Amino acid sequence: MTTALIFGGDAEAMLRYVGGQSPGAYIDQGLMIIFYGLIVGVLTEISRSVAKFSKNSHAKIEGNE
């Protein structure tokens, strides 16, 4: 994505360094990868919080019996 931003105005440099697609296509792909990475990170944090909460709740229930 950074290379597309740097060389986006120079068609010859784009062909040499990143290939035949337009700079906008590479920027779109980079943004989608960042977006999906954020989604996976958020879901990971949620699952860790749920697992921690579940473990603590289970320990409290066993401790009260």
C-alpha cells in the first residue's frame, strides 16, 4: 500500500515495483487487509475476555459449594 502511494504518479515505477494494477487497487487491498486484521484482533480480545470471565465464574461457583 505504501509503495502504491509513493509511486502512484509514475506509471513506469508502478509496473516495475508493484505490477500492473492501478494504485487505487493496491490501496484498496491494503485497506481491506488492515480492516480484516482489526476485526480478527477485536474478536480475539473478546474471546479472551469471555474465557477469563468464564474461568472466574466457574471458580466462584466451585468455591461457594
